[in-house]
Amino acid sequence: MICAHVRSSALWQNAKTVFAYVPIRREADITPLLEAALREGKTLGLPRCCADGVMHFHQVEALDDLVLSGMKIPEPKASAPVLSPDAAQLLLVPLEGIDLCGRRLGKGGGYYDRYLPGTSGVKMGIALNHQVTEKLPIYIHDIPMQAMAWPKGIVWFEDNHGERMNIHGQEE
């Protein structure tokens, strides 16, 4: 359902470059979106995390080219071309939780919090039903999402400055 909502959006259809993630454990499975991006001729960027806490997105030509990192996470080879952070029109961002203002809770490593400020594309959190909550705490380094895709559809967060959305995507 999530993948169908994203693929039917004008944002996906118009994006020439998409940065995404390879799903692991409790993350929403967006593998069909990764396959669709490649099939549709989009430039697909996937993250590669370095030991120094830095993350880069590398261009991927085929999902079979991914290798397992030291943390057993599939990632592009180090030799794959690095993409500029401002190249992506759409960034599909993994999360542990997201609230109705677009505040995202990550895994605690801070990789996305350090990477996202240098990007200009639309930041879309990808959430399962149980990952959506009324309110999360805010920290200075947290980067809010501009949109969320979840099984019920796509929710746009108008300004991320405290305008709450209800669970159905309507302003309160």
C-alpha cells in the first residue's frame, strides 16, 4: 500500500533522482519502489555509512550490486558514484516513529539528522501504522519531514512549525 501511494504521487512521477533506503528489520519495505525507480530510469541513491558517522548517497544501477556493511546492512559499494546531497528531488527516509507535525524519530545514530540539512528535495518519512504517534519530543538537531507516506496514504505537513495534523491528515 505505501509503495502504491508513493508511486501514484506527482512527486514520484516528476522526480528524476530519488534517495531512498534498503529496508531492514522494523522498517517499511520499500523494495518495490527501489525496483520501480531503476525500471523507470530514475537515478537511485542509497546510503552508505562511514565509521566517522558520515553518510553519503551512492548511485545504484542494480540492487544485486549491494554489499553487506559491517553492521550487516545492504549498501552500495564504496566505488559507486557519490551523489550530491542537493541532487535528489525526493528523499524517502526511514524512521522508528513520526508524529502529526512531521517530527521524525530515527535509530539514534544521527546519520540522517546530519545529512538532511544539506538537501533540498522533499523529505518524506516512510511509516507503518504503529510508527505514527500524536507527539514526539523535539530536539535541536531533529530535521522534520515535509511529508509522510503510510498505509493510509500521503500526509503533507504544511509548515512543520507546530501545525498539527490529525491521524487522517487534516489540520486541527
